[in-house]
Amino acid sequence: MKRDLEDASDQPVRKRVRQVDRISSLSDEVLVRILSFLPIESLIHTQNISRKFNRIGGDSQLWKALYYDRFVRPRASRIPNLKESERVSEQLHFSSKISKWLDEENLVKRGTETNWKRQYKLRHNWAKGTCNVAELEVSEEPPVPSLLVRFHKGVIYTVDSVGGLRAFSAKTRQRLLACYNLQDEERNPPTAIAVDAQDTQDGAHRITIGFQNGRFSVYEHSIRSSTLSPVYTHPPSSNGAITAVALSLPFILTLSSTHLLSLYRFPSPSPLSSPHLLHSFTSQTVSPPVSLSLRQSPTLLTASIAYPVSSPFLPWKSGLQELRLSLTGVLLSSRTAVAHPRAGESSVTPSIPRLVRHSRPTALSYSHPYLLMAHPENTLTLSMVTSTPEGLAISAGRVLWGHLSAVTAAHVSPKGRAVSVGRGEEGEVRVWELEGFGGPRGAEDATSVIVDPGVEGPEEMCPVTAARYNRVQLWLGHVPQPGWVGFDEENVVVWKGREEGGQKVLIYNFA
């Protein structure tokens, strides 16, 4: 025992090797370069190491490059007729000077104002359907007629015969921003609403409301003073209730219950005085649901009405009437188009019951060049519109599969993002990325993401194929009442219709 202790004492004592921190001594520029090669998950974990790594891991240029590689470059690479030249190859890789940002140039022009890590997280949440949901209680009882809802730049506008015109915030807990009691709303309730996409010079929002007696009014919502006030009221008309309206000052487009489409022009955007009636058309083929739109360019105004078209023994197709005018109101052309039938088209699929196959569409949304139609048989149809000085054309509709109940509301943006809502309180909300699906292969290859804020890590759903259609829930003998859905870069606002508890509006926040 003693010998063992002596032998142990003769062994040299091992010294603990001191680890040298060679990473922290590197410059910030070198560390950013090193971190740029890490996967996203590892990059996020490095921010928990120290304050220095937390700062460097959130570097704006680092996340700007990641944003470009994931969300912009794949879109740029799908540009038609893109030639594989050395110059193009350079443009499809991130560079602050020569990268092609397509329609996201606004993010680059903001300069240091853009939080690229936050922007990356926002787009990631959209791609995965990750969000929070809040419920906005509009009224205790559903109004008659139904509530009308619109969403613009974080503000939810509702109008009905009970509560009048109200503005709610989609962001703050103090939801109600402003309200205005309508005149004569009980005898002549509101029947249509629209918000101008362009704000006034001081940032105020302009809203127009159509009424049952044919009159329409324009209101201004001052963001600074949180007030709603009327700025113009047009007298009633004998042409019937206004069923749809579009606003892009100084122009306003209305559709009456007698199928009269009227285009007005105000003498100036502000202040508003009595507008001039530029043109009016009557069409007996136009029936709801419809989508009105006004598009202004530096030299041209395009007024459009999209509507469903029925054909014997064929599915419903999309129709479009387009008016092209000078900014002074001179009519340059008026033309119509109907979606081309698909080759060999005789029905959507033989397995779909005939009653459902010929049911009227439940919703329609047109944001050039995307034209989206929703159906009670759990599907949507996507068409692409081509509008040139030479002509107007609508591509053959492509069926979007995925919903397990009748689709009651749908909206598509000019950038190709769409949101659709299924029937019932449990009806799913789906997000579609449609850009690039208008080509020969089209939406047959599209997938959608189901939004389910109640489940951690929402499931990314594959499209439902025609072979699986018999397993999908059908709502035979009952066409669901239409709801409404709208969205911006951060939020989706859903109103599921009067029969689904029309006094509640759901706000899905992806930020």
C-alpha cells in the first residue's frame, strides 16, 4: 500500500490545458463572413453565446443575404426566357449592387430602416403558417343586412346598419380607433364598401360606402387625429342598390343591382366635389360574385369587372370586362374576355356530383394578373389575365385542391399570394403562393399551407388530388353564405359570414 502511494507521487501532475478563445478576437467583418456559412438554426443559437455574438448574429447584411437566397433568388430564377449568361448568373446571387429584387425593391430602398432578420422571420412564418390569432368582437348580434369588412394598412374597417362605420386596429389592444354613425342606415343600410389603396398626402385613408337606395358616400379616416368624417355624399339613384364599388381617387366605379356599371371622376382628389359620370354600361350577364378594380398608370386608367360565366355541361369559368381610358376620362377601348376551356374539358372530374359541379361560385377575387374563383365543392380555380394594347385574354383555369370543406372566401394579391377560407367555425384558413403557377404546368403542382395557430409547428399540407376527392366533405344542397378575407404583409383578417357568427372577426398575425 505504501509502495503504491510512492509510485503515485512520482507521476507528474497533469496541468489543465487552458483553452484559448481565438474566435472572439476576430474582427466583426470576419465573424459575419464565418456566420454566413452556418445553417439558420445554428446561426440563431450563436446569438445566445454572448452579447457580442448576439449583436453580430443579428447583423442586417447577414440576414439580408439569407432573405435574398431563400425568398427572392428562387423567384428570379423562374423569370421566363431567362438566359444562362454570366451576367444573369451574377444577378441571381446576392450582391447589394446588382442583385435582382423584383417587386421587393421597396425593402432595399428603405436602406437601414429594413429589419432584415424580422423580415426573414415574417416570410418564414407565412411559408409555415405560423401565427397568433386574436378575436375582434364587433357586435353582440349579427346585423341585417350582413356586416361588410375591409382591411387596409393595419386598420380593419367594418360597416353595418347597427354600428355604422368603424375603424379597428389589427395591431394594438385598444382596438377601436374611430367610428361614425351613418344617416338613415335603418331604411337604407350599407350594401358595399371599398378602401382606396393610395392614401392622401397626410396619410389619411379614404373609404367609400354604397347604400341600398343607390347613393354612395366617401369618408376620410385621419390616422393622426383618429377621426372618421364624411367628405362627399352622392344623391340616391333609381338604378337600385349599389352591390359593389371600387375607389382609386379621383375615380370611383360602382355596380348596381340592375347590372349598371358606372365610372365617375372627381374634379380633384381633394377636396371632393360632385363627380362627373364618365361612362355607364348595362350587362345582363354579370351576376355575383363580382370583383371591381381600378388600376392607374402615369397615362392610363384601367377599370375592370370580373364575374363568373356559366356554360351548359361545363364548369363555371371566369369572365372579365375591361375599360381602358385616358386619365382625363376619354374611353380608349372596351373589351371582354372569358377563360379559355382546357383541352378536352367536359367536367371538373367525373367523381364530383353534378349538383355540386354546376353550383355557383362562392367568391371571386381579381388583382391583376391573378384571377381567383372559389367553389362550394372545396376547390378554387386560378386563371391568369393578359392585358395588352392589342387585346385581353384569360388563361384556362387551373384547379387548386386542398380544402376539406366548401370555400366561402378568397383573396389574391398582385404579388401572387392568396388566402382562402373554408366553411364553418372549424373551416381551415389556407395560404397559397401562386407566383409561377400560371405556366404550362400551372397550379397542378401547387401546394398550400394550412394556418392553425392552435397547433405548435403547423402542418404543411399537400394538395388534395382528384383521386382522393371522394374523401372530401361536400356541402350538397346548400350553398354557403360568403364570408370575407383580406391580408397585408403581417396580418390576415377573416370574417366567416353571418351564418358562422358574423359579429366576430379573426385576426391572424404572422409577425
